Amino acid sequence: MTNISRRLSTVGIACGLALGLAGFAGMAQAQTNMRINISVAKDSHQGVAIDTFAQEVEKRTNGRYKIQPFYSGSLGGERESIEAVQLGTHELTFTSTGPVPNFVPEARILDIPFLFRDKAHARAVLDGPIGQEMLTKFDAKGFKALAWAENGVRHMTNSKRAVQSPDDLKGLKMRTMENPVHVAAYKGLGIVTTPMAFPEVFTALQQGTVDGQENPLSVIMAAKFEQVQKHLSLTGHVYSPAIFLMNKAAFDKLSAADKTHFLEAAKVATKANRERVDADDAKGVKELSSKGMQVVENVDKTKFIEQLKPVNAEFEKQFGKANIDRIRNFK
């Protein structure tokens, strides 16, 4: 081999190595890892939501973004997780609206008891102009709200007695979400309210620190509350939305195409999440009864609504009657 050939060969090898290293660097930069978490188990309506979201993001971005799901409060309870997303120490979270009003006060209105006629009404409100307008309220607080999803219709459980009317609730010590609207309403029903992060609830029920709690059937089943609660009453007192939240700065760094990918992934995940809620609601009573829970299905909701009239009058002052009626009457 001539000197020129050797030199050309050396240059070729060097160029090949450089290109190879550049390729590896490009690959290293190409995949961005992010985390998303929930406070309940993987096998739940919320687990379905974040697993579907992770799959959709990875598929739509050709693997450039990988979302790692965490379950059962392993990264903290809902309030802690929302704080972490706001600060940017976590990129994403999926949460019920329970603690959300502590960060975005405008969302408080959604947690008013008996605000929605049923799940179909609630979904129409959230997917329509009212809900979409509210998503924009999160921007100024350091979040990008990707989509409304669903936690479900909340019912009451306790270890003391069957609950058929508000009178049966008086004096019961109940775990509530860290939500001012819930706390005010439940005090109006005579409940001794004990706000508590979700990861602490099972132990508190087991030890008798609280007598009961309230959650959708999906959560009651996923958390195995039938092991520490004897009575379930289908009060259906609150429709509980859920929401995909992303750190605003992290979202803003995405390309226009990737922003669309994340938003579309959240929509697909919401559909899967709601389908799981419907499935859980369809089988929940039978499943929980078979595991020993005593279920009161014929709850007289009119008595609960009547008992809450003074509290609702306060809510009308807080939120404006026209704003509440706009949601109640939405079709």
C-alpha cells in the first residue's frame, strides 16, 4: 500500500469513527426519558391511563420520548406529585382533582357535590368549551394540562354502620381528600373530616384512625378497601375528574409536532381510562359484595341534596350561581 493510500485509509477510518461517534451521540440525545405517576395500583383505571399514555407517546415519537410509569404513590401522594411537576422535579403526573384547587383555584367548582347528572354529563362538560377553557387556567401556575380524564363517581365506605341517609353519617370520622370544597360539603353532612394523602389511607382505616373514606368503585377495588371496610353506600355524591399534568417548561421545549403527539396521546389514554371506569362500575358492586362488603344501593340522594342546601348557598357565593348553573344545565 502506498503512503497516499495509507493516509487515505487512515482518514477514512477516522471519518468513519467520527461519524459513528456522532451517530451514538445522536442516539443518546434522541431518547428523552420522563416519569409519570399515580397514587393507586397499576391494575386500575389510573394505571390504564398512564400505561396507555406512555405507549402512545413512545409510538407517536418513534421512541424519542420514553415515559416511565410509577404506581401506588411510589413517587409520593397526589399533592406531592403535583408540586413536583410544578417545580419541574417530575415531568408528568396523573391525578384526581382532589388536591388540584390548592394550585389552580378555578378547578374547585368541579368538586361541588351533585353538580353533574351522571358520567355522560360530566364528560360532555369536560370535553366541551367549559372544560377546555379551564385547562388553560393551569398555564399560569407552571403546568400544561394535557387532558381531562376520569377518577369516577365517588361513594362512601365505613367500618361502623350502613349509611342510607345523612343522619347515618353524623359523627363518622372520614378520610377526605385535601380539597376545601369536599371538606366543607362533608362537614355539612355531619362528618368529622380528616384530610389525608391517599397512600396513608389503607393503614389509617386498618388501624381505626378513621372510620371510613369515599372514592369511586374503581379506587375502592384497586386499593382493596374491602379488607378494612365493611359497609359501602352508593351515595354517588361527587363526580371526580382526573387530569394529565405536565411541567409547563418541559412541554414548551417540545417541538410543535411533539406537542401534538403528547396531547393526542393523552386523548387516547383518556378514552381507555373512561372505558375501564365503566367496566369497574358495571362489575364493582357484585365483586365487592362477593368479598364481604355490605352494600346499600338504595340511597335517598334527595336527602343528601337537601342537607347540603346551606353549603350549596355558600358555594353559589364563592363561584357565582351563573357559573354553577352553566355546568348543571350543560347539554
